[in-house]
Amino acid sequence: MATRRSVETPATTASGARSAPAKGKRSTSSKPAGRATVSAEDRRTMIAEAAYLRAERRGFDPGHETEDWLAAEEEVDALLALGQGGPAQ
């Protein structure tokens, strides 16, 4: 049978009060320095997946491939613009 052990984290003291983090260590809650950009290949893959999902929801009814692709392209571009902190174009 496994037993549980009580382990103190470095950020707590014996009384349970939180202490300041050690100098030289970064806080894990800091904001990222910059946002990663999406390559053209990754963007195309995202669009293809979104278009496929649109076709699947429609039951793969033929004749709507271009419509699915264009709608997926708008959707992905809007999501990427939100991730960059700017409005969709």
C-alpha cells in the first residue's frame, strides 16, 4: 500500500506562510516575451483541416469545396489575427 508523504515546497515555510521566491529565479506567471509566428505551411495545414471539418459537417456533399476552403481561410486568418493582438482584416 502506498503512503502519502507531506512535502514542503520551497515557496512555503514550516508555518505554511509563503516566502519570496529565491533571487535569480524567474516567476512562471510572467507574460511571454513575444508571440510565435505561424509559417505559411502551418497556416495552409490549419486551413485544410478547417475546410475538411466544414465538409464533414455537411456530410461531404460535393460541389462546395471552394466555399469550404474560402470560409476556412477567413476563419483561420481571423484566429491568427486575434493571436497576434490585432483585428482581423
